[in-house]
Amino acid sequence: MNATTGVMSRAVSELEARLRTRLVNRSTRRLALTSAGESYLRRCRQILADIDHAEEEASSAHKRPAGVLRMRSFPSVDHHYVLPALTRYHAQYPDVSIELSLSQQIPDLFDGTSDMAVVAAWSLPDSDLVSHMLGSTFSILCASPVARKSFAIQI
């Protein structure tokens, strides 16, 4: 510390006055902590260690994801794309719980019920959303012979 002996002595005396107890026994040749001083020092060191730990936890919170991830997916792409990806993600980030719900509707990601979604779409309706192409799916149109005849469906 960059403080003179007088400044430090005054600070300790003020602390003792505030606590109404002697922390240091003073003699002309040496200083020694009293039992109250030893207890106080031990507790202060623990508090400082707790503060360091709290700061470390807070600063690393963004480094390691944790919490609940609410995901929506179309049932048609769930097994092929979503489940394998979520399995890998959960293995990498075990502190994240995943709530997966399946629906044929495109969810509103701004209503607070979902954090992310896998949808079958060519483009996004809102430019604030960020997307990543997972792959392509193939769809086929099927019609029964009765439907083809009744509705003039040309396949």
C-alpha cells in the first residue's frame, strides 16, 4: 500500500473506535493482533475471497450458457435436423435445459414463449430475426385415384 505509517495507524484506530474493540496490541517494539483482531482479519479475508468468487462467476456467466432454452420445431424436420443438433448442444452445454415443442405453425419469436425455432421457410418475415440454413427437405405431392378423378388433379 502507498500509505505512511501514521495514516495506517490512524485508519486502524478509527476502525477500532467504530467497532468499539481493540484489534491490535501496540508496544514500542511490535504490533500483534488481539483475538478480536485475528477473528476480524480472518472474516475479512473470507469476505474478500467471496467477492472474488462472485466477480469470477459474474464475469464468466456469458462464457458458459445456462438456463432454459425454449425451442419450437416443425415435426417433419424434428428427427432429421433438430434432435441430433440438440443432443450435441446439450452434451457441450449440460447446464442448459431444453424445452422442445412441435408445431406446424411458425412461432412468434417476439411473444416470449420461444427462444428459437426450426421452420420450413424460404425467408423470414422480420429482419430482426437471425437465421441459418440447416439443409433442404423434399416434399412430394400424393393424391389418391379418387381425388385425382374427382378434382381433376394432374400429377
